[in-house]
Amino acid sequence: MQASTIVGTLALILALVLVAGYASGDELPALPEIKTIQKKVDEREAQRRAAVAEQQKRKDEFARRCSKPVKTAEELQDCRAVYRQM
């Protein structure tokens, strides 16, 4: 009976020392940011929206420069340049 009491007491003391060490120890290093599936989907959606906005901007620029039925040579070159960027 005496041995089991000693072993139990030592186990409790060890557990208390362990808990106290974690409580008063330095902060743990920051865990790397975990990207969830939802975050990845949101990032892809934001990239897609940016690409769509950029394409729409290019279309608008093309329509602005190339909608005239009669163009000068300079306007025609500008229109071709904008079309190539689309």
C-alpha cells in the first residue's frame, strides 16, 4: 500500500509540474496559417472577378476606340493595338 501511494503522489507532482511549465512557459511559435477549402475558393473567385473586370475594361476600350465607321490610319492602328490586347 505504501508503494502505490508514493507512485500516485509522484504522478500527481509530475503532472502539476508539467501543467505549471506549460502555463508559465514561453508562447508557442505561431502556427502557419491553414488555408481551408473555403478560403481557397474565395481567393479563386476574387481572382476570377478581377480577370472578368479587366476583360470588360478591355472590351469597353475596344468599343470606344473602334466603334466609328470611318477611321483615320492612326485610329485604325490604335484600334488594332487595342484588339490585340483583348
